[in-house]
Amino acid sequence: MAPYQSLLNMRTLAPFGVSSLYVIQTLCSVSTLPLGTFVTNCHERNFWLSIKSSFLGQRVRFDIEDGSGIHFLSRQRAAECGYTILFDHHGNLVLRASYLACYVDNKADSEFRLQVWFVSRQAGGSVRAYPLHLHCILPLPWSHRDIICEENYMEVSVKPQIPAPHNHSRKWIDAPPMSSEEKKRLKQEGWVIFYRPGDVQQQRWTVREVLSLGYVIGITDFHVLLRCPYFSPQSHRFMVRVVLLSLSFTTDSYCKDNALVDREHLVWSSPLVLHPLVHGVFQHSSVRLGVGSEALSGCSVRDRGYQVTANNGVLQARIPFGADGTLARAVELDGRLFKVISLDLFLMREWRDDLWPLTQQRTFRLLHSPYLPHTPEVINDTVCSENVFSITVGVFPWEMSFKTLYIGGEPVSWPEAKNQALHISQIHHKNGSYSYQLRVPFSYSSISQKRIRGGYRRLSLAFILTLSLTPSAKEFNYSATVVCDVKEADSAPWLEGRCRESGVQVLLHYGSRERPWELYVGGRRLDWELVELGGFELELEEDYLSVELPLFAPGMTYENITLQSLVAKVEGSVVELDTVQVQHSLTQRCSFPVRDLLVCLPEGRMVVVVDTSRTLPPTTPNSTTLMDPSCGPSQTDSTRALFNFSLNSCGTTQAMEGDYLVYENQVVYTPDLQPTKEPIIHRHSPYRLTIQCRFPANHTDLASFWHPVNSSLSLPLSLKEGHRSKRRLPPRSFRKGLRPTRSLYGWKD
């Protein structure tokens, strides 16, 4: 490999549990690096290097340099040599290396140096290499037996023991440092047995045979170690006896554990007593937790809500979702959003038994939950007396970003929202996730309001929060509605008018007074007879009564009737029964387009609009008259004529038909034919349309209406049939909480 051409830059970083740690970085074509790009730590038994995800190229690798050259770390070689390469749950690239790994410069098992090359291939094809010199001093003394359970290998290192002298208090003592000759003889003449309890036959392997299978046996001045990648043939029963002539010791490694999800917790569990590793009486000593490269004190564990228990022979660590150190990551599957909760766990346990004065087992596990449906929680902190909605929505994974807020179905315009004192803020959590806090004043224009029973007004905030998932940019909506009921001051019922496409709507808002009232429309008390006669449509709601009058219904009066439009007027009033006083009155005017029309007004007039274009050939509108030729149209256009006349004029006749008083006239056109000697072809035909107004003999104050379908025909006018109400009410009085009676008066509860 060609030497790397670079600029040398040196930094000193604060160590983790050590007296010093030095990092030397060599940069290719880069003058400076962003702060925090490379983060290094000396862990208890490991080098720890983290590289920020934003700095990684398309392809990356690690090479290790020692006195014999530069060595490429393949996946297999990394596991065999004590290296773990992975991405943590933040997406950063992590390299962990055992202090006893291959290529480490080891001085007396207490000072360690490692030269790492980080090689990154950029998008354009250029390659950049960064050498990192890691230097760590052992932070904690070695135990008699140290076990490491990594993600891709397990490693055990022991201090060889020899029988103690007769006058010594212990049976075994640490062996003296091995000489170079002893190390050489062990590698050449030692042998290894892989076994587990219950095996009848125990196969014996030479050290060279074991090395050829991908295992590593290391020998230092004070330790003998054996490392087993998880893909090794004997890794499922890793109990080993290594024998060197008269020196014999047994070492076992047991890295079996389980991780699962229990409701809102990540749970790691393992047998409290690892029987294959325990000889004689077991004495549990302690357990320590860490997250990533950070070791936690007992106080930190409690403050984060972590729980470590040893019950019924099981050692268990429970980590709440959302606790400091966990990370929520968003995942999209088939258009649905899920979350995965993860934790980079470090656990160290130690114990004593009859054979080993102290055993320490260190476990590294990236715990993660299965895919969990993402269901954000809405926390309503609103205090109604403060006149503002206060809501928190979350928790959202860090990959999701805010895009749009809708309130009442309308997107929020932020300049307008600012003017109306609407605020939205992001709350960051320690595990990288976040929530949104929304404060919306009751006066905001998109807040819906309605009066409810008991003299309260209900304010409803319906909102939709739209977030975008990185990097797919797919949008997800989260909607909720929160309400607040506010006690109102004493308020009388009041009326509201609205124009509809087919008529006029009158809304009676009950108010907060608990007193009986009656509703009058067009000067008449609203009762079922009027409802049926006029075809009114009624809707009974919690806080109002809706009465919709179709166009030309009784109770309407008309203004400004022209060929283009007419203005319908509805007058309403609500009267309190106890005092017979008008609490509120309303005059609602609505304009409607006109095509064909016949209006019989109670003041004794008839208004008719006829379309003469439907005859063959068409009749000229301004040539038409009523039965009295002197009564011509008051307005005409190219196809229509409007007549407005008194019922006792223009040749109108009057007759009784049963219970109805009928007034009748005709719109006519008679061509003026002069006698002539020569035959003449006339292009105009006579036109005659009969129009009638029919009034009930006992209700002559009511108006009648007719929409002609074909103005070329003479049709009698019949009384308009009443429409049924949208919400049918039984014939009893209207009272909030009870059923209405015949008179449709009532109370507000």
C-alpha cells in the first residue's frame, strides 16, 4: 500500500478513566475537521473510536498498522482479532478494539497503543485516509479472569495460577511473568480441549490446530487469552482447558443473553449464576451499567429510570422507552410509520467462586425493539380560565421534521398566527426525540364554538400536524381535537340568519337562561301547522334550533322583484313566555335569481314572470298583455316579461272553488291581422297562459307561489305541498332535553 500523503494535526482529548489519551490525525486534502468528527475513549478493556455519520463517504474501512505493516480488517479478521465495527443507533461508525487485540502495542498489560487508519472513498471516487494513534493506560486492574461478550466475538483472558507455597494463606497465586521461551513452548506444545458438561468424549486439539480453525490464542507477560468468533465451529460450547506442561488452568466463556420488549421497556436478561463459569460456591459481587462508552454511576442509573434486579435466579436490566440513552428511530413499512427503540448497552458483572478469586464479565449489546406502531400522545395542559389552549404532541423520532399545521381544516399562516398570538415550539428530549408544544388563544379565528347545556360554551381546537420523514420525504398526519367548556354569563336566546341556495335559514341560539320562550317566523308563532304548511326543515342541535324556510314559503315577504332577481325577507323574533317580551329579533334578506315565477302576495297583488321563447315560433315578450290590453309588462328582456298587478285590476276574475278563493288572469298575445286582398303568411301564433292565485278562504294573509314548467301551457295553480323536516320532531312542545309539543315553544336547559 502506498504511503498516505497528508498534513499532520495533533489534538489532546480528555480521557475516560485514564490519565492520558492522545490522538494524532493525518488528513488528506482537508485543512480542518469539524469539531466532534472523531471521538475517542479509553473504555475499561477497550479502545473506543466513533466517527460522525455526516463525515462518512460512500464506502469506508479500517486498516491497522503495526511494526510489520498495514493490515486490512475484513469482517472475519476483525472478529478473530478482537475488533468490532458497527453503526450505533445514531448512525455513527464505531470501532471497538480489545486491549489484547491483534496488532496492539502492549506494554506489561498496562499501557496500550493502537495505530488505526480510517479510509473513506468519496462520491467522486477520491480516497481519503486518516491515521489515528490511540493510546490508553489501563484504568482498572485486571481481575483473575476477564470475559468480554462483544457483538461478534467472545474473549476470555486469565492470569495463570500456580500452587501457593505451604505457608501461604491461599492455595493458588499468580504465576510470574512468562519468559519468551515459555510463550514459544506454549504455542508449540500446548493443547486445547473444547467441552461442555455432560460430554462423554473431550477432543484434544493442539494450539496450532486451534489457530487454523480461526481462533486466537494470545500470550502476554501476565495473561493467556482465547478469542472465539461467533461463527467459529465450537462457539456454541465455549469451555476451554489450556494445558502447558505442568501449568494447567481452565477458562470458560458464556455470552448467552436475551433482549426483549415488555410494554414500554427494553429488557435485557441473563441467568444470575452462569453455571458453566462458576466453580463451587457462587458469591455475587456487583453489576454496573453503561450506555455507549459512558459508564453510569448508581445515581445516574436511578435518575434515568433504569432498573437492575436479581430475582428468581435471573439478572435483569429494564430500560424505559424515552429514557436518557435510548433512541427512537422512525421506519416506514408499506406506507405505515413504525418506531424502533434502541439502546447501546454496556453491562459489567463480577463475582467470586472457589476457583477464581474475581471474575469480571463485560457485555456489549445494541438492544432494539421490534417494529412498534408509532402513536404520538396528545397531552392537554389547557387551563380554561387562562383562555388559551396548551397542548403537547409527541414523542416524534429524530428523523421526522415539522412541515405544516392545520387548525379547523385551514393551514396556519405564520404571519397571521403571530398576530393572533399562536405559538408552536419544539421540545428536545435527551434521547434525540422531540415533541411539539402548541399554544392557541381562544380568540383564534379557526377555533369553533357552540353553546351547550348548563350555561356553558364549548370551544373546540381541531388540529392536524403534518411531519415529513427523512430521507424519503413521505408525509404523515397526526390529528386530534381538544375541547374546553367555559361558563358563560347570563345570556338571552338570540337569532342568526343565513342565506341558503334554496331558501333562508333562521338559527335560534338558546343562550344560557333557563326560561321558556317561543319563536315567531314571519309574524306567526312557529308550530307544527306552520311547519307542515310551509315545508320548513328543522334541525335540533345541542345549542341551537335551525329552521330553514324554502323559497316562497309562508312567512317570507319579497322586495325588488325584477327579471334578474328577487329579494326574500324573513322576520323572526324570540319571545320570553314569562314576561311576553321580545328577547331578540331578526330581519334576514337574501337575493335569489329569477327564471319563471308566479307570486301571490297577501297584500292583494300578483307578480308573474313568463318565458315566451318556448312557443313555436317564439313570441315577442313586449307584445304580451293581460286580459285587459292596457295592462302590459312592467319589464321585458329578449325572452321574458314581468307583470305586477293588483288582483282587482287588469281583467282579473274571482271565484270560489271549495275552500279556496281563486283569482285568475291570462297572459296573452293576439296578432293584429288586417284584411287584405292577397293571402298573407303570418309568422306569429296566438299566445295564452292562464295564471291563478289560490288562497285558503280562512287564511287570506298567506302568499302562494308557482314555478311554471312550460309557459306555453295553461296550468292551474295548486297549493305548494309541504316538505318533511330533515329531523322529524314529534308533535309536542319544543323544550331542550324534552320532546316538543304542538306549539313548538321551549326552554333552554
